[in-house]
Amino acid sequence: MKGDDIERRAHRVLEVLRAHGLKLATAESCTGGMIAAALTEIAGSSDVVERGFVTYSNEAKTEMIGVPAAIIAANGAVSEPVARAMAEGAIENSRAEVAVSVTGVAGPGGGTATKPVGLVHIACARRGVDTLHQEHRFRGDRAAVRAASVIAALDMVLRQAARGRRRIDLPGRTPPTRAIGVDFSGAANAGRAIWIASGAIDGDMLRIESCIPAEALLDGARGRDRALAALVEFIAAQSDAIVGLDFPFGLPAKFVKAPDWVSFVRGFPKRFPSAEKLSALGGSPRKEPKRLTDADAKTPFSAINRRVVHQTWAGISLVLRPLLERDAARILPMQAPREGAPILVEICPACTLKVEGLYMPYKGRGVAHKAWRRSILDTLVARGTLAPPPKDIETTAIGDVQGDALDAIIAAVGAHRALYDKRLVDAPGPVAAIEGVVLY
């Protein structure tokens, strides 16, 4: 698992830094060049990885990257001041804009009462931005400590790269202060199957404050129609929020038969009075037509796939249309934002996980499935995407074997990410304007 974790993160680091036009330097002590090796194992990494320093000895730290000997003498090589000096020294002694450093006690020997085996300090510097630092106490043997250090270091690079992102301007309204994710269901027991995660936007970070099933809005009622009616009222009241829902907001263009997306949604219940009527549009799974946005985002299923067709039908008929008719929300980018109206966006949690390099088999009852759920949540926290959630929410997200609670949190993350995506407000192309747009 560790090797796969490292590879996924390495790919993501290269993608993100490349997109930002940033080069990276590494300064490694206890990992002995493993971070640089993980990155340069990937073809094409030379446009991101500028250089790597293996500063295993105290003398190397001073001679190669300028860590003052006095700082080492006063604090010891395994310390926050030295980790920070290593990262900042790597910046100063390279042409990179970002540098990550690691110094620690990997074991099996070398530990003390105050600096035990597994203690690792990681820092990440960036030109013009404050240096980040984290202290870790990893468990396991030498190989486990070193692998965990590489993973944590790559996550910190992603966190540093995300700092200072500029949100897009939303014409006609102030920026949302909250992000909400809805893991949707069109099933008969939708009240139990739908999960809603709500969080406060704190700069580049999202602080999840609640994660509940839809039945909590109805004092335990689980029926689909009552649950979706309650969901509509809940969304309409979120005037300060961007809400991400994980069902298709439209159909492939050849099935729309309307001049624009708004007209399509208004006429949807008449054309498709049931999910079965909608399902009749589909062919074999291999030949099911997909929307252009599904192909671009690599969503797992077509809007009319038998696994999601009830979600598509219920979402458009019983959620989007009522909100649209009341002008109680604005669905972007097909509509323009409006002050006082919540913003609704189509989110695909699987696509969000793929973008984050965290797409893994987390749904299930097995020990491994639970470990993957914990890994996803921990990684989003480590990267600064999420603030550490309250213990009860963490327990719920990790313990829900269906993965629905975690999907709601991921949908909230996707909704927050959408605020940095120009596709949220850019006029969609002629096809997307009638099919909808998946954000992640």
C-alpha cells in the first residue's frame, strides 16, 4: 500500500507544480533521497524537479544548503529549526521556487527519550510565502518510518502549492462562506441513503462542521419524496453557500430536445414521468451515450446508466426543477449567480478523488476498506484541504461502510474547489450549455 500511496502522490505533485509553473528542490536526511527518487521515477519529471540534496550528516547540511552550525548545535539535527533551515537553504541554493526537507530518526537505533525512533520533522519552503512545518511520530520499522516520511513530505508540497490560490470573481454576489456536499440518492429509502456534509470556508481550507443523513432533517423519515422535499428546503435556506450534488444535472445533447438547459429542466418531468422512461434511452453499458463533460471528467457512469438513472431522474425532477421554478438557487455555470441565492454545482466525488490522486477502493466492510477511508480523510487534512474534523464526524466518515458519509465530505471539498475553477462562471460551450458541467 505504501508504494502505491507514494506513486499516486508523486504523480499529483508533478501535475500540480507543473500546472503552477513551479520547480521543486528536495533536502533529505533520514529519507536519503527517496523523495527525489519517487518523483524522478516518473517520466517527464525534469520539468518540475530542479535538484535534490541528500544531507545525511550535519556537515552536509551546513556545507551544501547553508544550515548554520549554531542552529544544529542548539537544537539537534532532528528539530523544527533545522528542518526549516534545510528547506529554506535548498531554496537559496537552487533555482527552485519550492523546496521540501525531511530530518528524523528512522531507526532502529539512534533514538533517545526526547527524540525517539519515528520522530520526523518536515518543512516546505516557497519563495515569498511562509515556510510550513510539521512534526510527526511515525510507527513501525525503519522502512515504514521512511516511507511514511516520503508520503507526508509529498502531501506538504501539495499543501504549500495550494496556498495563495485566488478565488474566481462571482459577478452579482459576494463569495460563499460555506461549502456543502450532498451524497445523493433517488432510492426509496433516500432519507437514510443521502448524506449531507456542511463546512465553513476558512481561506484555502474547509472546516467540516456537520455530516448527517437526510433523515435527520425529517426526524427519522426515510421515504424518497419527503426526504427530497426536505432537501430542497434545506438547500433553499443556504444563501451563503455553494452546494455540490453528485447526480447528473443533464443528459447527452441528443436527448435534450430543448433550446437551453433551463427549458430542458422545466420540461423534464413531462418528458420523463418516471426513471423507467428515462432508462429506456440507454443502450448496452458499453454503448451508452455520455455527455461531453462526462468524457472530459472521466465520470464512472453515464447519466442514464442503470446504476445512476434513478439518481438522475430524482435529482432533476425533484430537486433541480423545484429550486429552478422558485428561483431559490442558481445552478452554475448554466445560470448566473445572484446575491442571496445558494450556488448549486454538479460534483463527482470519484473525479475529485482522481484529481487528488486518492481514488481507491474505500467502499466496503473489510479492514482494508476502512483503512482506505481513513487514508483519504487523513490525506485531505495533511494537505490542508480540510481542517481536522471533529471526532464524531471522523468516526462517522470512517465507520460508514457504504462510504456515503465520506462521499458527502468529498462533495463538499469539490464544491469548495469549484470556487477556484473558472469554469464555474465562464460561459459554457454550446454543448455544455445544454448538457451541464461536472466540477471537481
